[in-house]
Amino acid sequence: MRIGIDVRYLSHALMGGVHTYLSLLVPALIERARGAEIFLYADSKARFEIETASLPPHVSVRILPYVNALSAFKLDFTLRNAMAADGIDVAHFPANFGFAPPGARSVITLHDAINIMPLWEILWGHEKTPRTMALMTYLHFVSTLSVRRADVLITVSEYSRREIIRRTRLPEDRVIAVKYGPAPIFRRFEDRTQLEEVRTRLGVQRPFLLADAIKNPDVIARAWQRLPETMQASHQMLFFSRLVDPPAPVQAMVAAGHAQVLIRPSRSDLVALFNLAEGFLFPSLYEGLGLPPIEAMKCGAPVIASDRGSIPEVVGDAGIIIDAQDDAALAAHITRLLQDRAFHQELQQRGLARAEEFSWPKPADRILDAYWYALSLPPKGRAAPVEVSS
């Protein structure tokens, strides 16, 4: 089997869910697919994150030209030409869309149903700048077209699988859920010396609860106001943010002395923070998988998370599940978590056990099975390679 994988997220210097997925998937597939030939298609926008000199003989890397922002859109449609030249059997597009060459089977990882929703639903509630609207419209178009042409869709949770089937009416056997967990770096540290060094370097003075600054921080801010004044004084919120300017509720908490924000902390620092945190708050409004709660549980941080999307499926009974907008319930659970040490330790142990269910390389084996399944299906028609002028 000759496998082609679009890995451009590993050559764009980007962060986020798709990048994490690829950074974990590719090494695991290389290790587990020794009997296959693997072709990785990156571009020259930024340095390719995988050290090519250390790759085994069954793996080849193709660095495609990136000149300007239009190059990304061009490659969305012409990447299949490079795949055709390599004679691949299965084309895997892990970032929600992509187009396989003639004769190859198409496997798309559709992380959730957002891009294939009706366009008005996608645009509703989001920032309405011309750039945002244009990008969302484009992603909706290419994702919808890709899904129609795909042989197999992989998604990251049973919740997303059900949503995708409901919205696309695809046969159930063509949509496969493959849950996955975080990188091995996310783990529990028993030696606290190194952790305390990170706390000191980052200037974290008080015991803290950790949260992602862009995941519904408004309910966290409202819940914090409900906590006893003594608890507000003895503890703080610590937000990590991929945005240089975090949302207004986070900035208001910082200004009031209730919170601290770390902008794009390193992954090793984030692991230390999960280990140090009294708990992890994740009141997200929508998730296709919800990797951060698994990362937190792997590091021993008790989790309080919302009841939206796939989160209850991921957390199970290893954490506390609340309505995403219920600040009173959130405040009550925070109070118990900080005051009841036996309850805190019980959630820690449950979370550590739960997180092991998502460990690699199990997901890579299931994705390889999906490739073989795609090859067993009757072939679909494919568009011919295209020429796009620069």
C-alpha cells in the first residue's frame, strides 16, 4: 500500500487541534505501517517539523513550493497532482478537506461537523469581518465538496460521527470514529522540584485553577464572583491563550487581580501547569473531541467541563460535567474541589485512569484499518489532475 498524507500543518508553524493531531499521527503511522510506503506532502512556508534525515526508508517527504498566501489555496487543489506522480493508493487529508488523484482512495479526517453545516449556521455568532466571512465560506465549500468525494471519513469522537452522519446522510460504515489522546509529554510528575521552578519562572504566586482563555471564559468570570472572598483572595485563575489579546472577561479578571494570562506558553510549561493546577476548567461551547481535558487528566488535574459536544463522552465519570452557562453550578463545584481534598484526590485518580484509554499508538492502528477498508470499497470517479497558473 502506498499512502499519501497532506502534512502541510507541520510546515506552517501553526498551533491548534489539527497540528496536534498530525504531530501525533505521523510518527505513530510511520512506526506501525512498516509494510507500506508513506509519502508526506509538506510545503516550504516554514521549516518542516519532522527531521527528514532520521526517517526510515519506507517514508518519503515532498516539499512543495510556497510563494505567498495564494499558494495555500493553489495547493489545496493541485496537491493531488504530486500524489498522482507518486502513484499512491490512499490519500489521507487530516485537516477536514482535500482531493485525491484519479485511482486513489480518499480518506478525510473531518474533526467535527462545523465546516459542513449550512453556511448561515457557520457564520452565525462569529466575527463578521470580510476576511472571516470569506475564509469560512471557502472552508465550507472545500469541506463539503471533499466529503462528497471521499471514500471514508475519519472523525475524532462518536458525537462527531453521529453529527456528520446526520448532516451528510452518508452510510454509517463510511464514517469511522477514532479517538486519540495527547502526546507522551503530558504525564504526571511526582518530583515537584522542576514544577516549582516553572511556577517561579512564570511568576505564579497563588494556588490556581487553569483554563483556556478562548473557551467560554465569561462563565468562569461569573462563577469566580460567586466564590467566597477568602477563596478569591487565596487562589487565582490562570489562563493560557493563543491570542495576544484575550477575550474581555479574561482581561477584566486580570485587571481585578483575580487572574493571570500566559500567552502561548511552551508545551513543556503547559505540562507543568497541568501538574501544578488545583483543577482544570473547560466550559467549552462546542468540541469535536476536546483534547485539553485529556491532557489535564494525564497530568493529574481534576476536570470540570461542559456538557456540550463530545466533552461528556471524553471525560466520562472521571470529571465533573456541568451546563456550559451555569455559573452557579461551576462556582459550587470549584468550591468543593478546593475545600474537599478527598474528593480532589478521587477525581485525580479517576482522570489518570480515564486518560489511558486514549493513549497512542492505538489510534494509528485504527486509522491503518480505515485505509485498508477504503481500498476494499468499490472505486468512485475522480476528477483529472488540474493546472493552476501562478
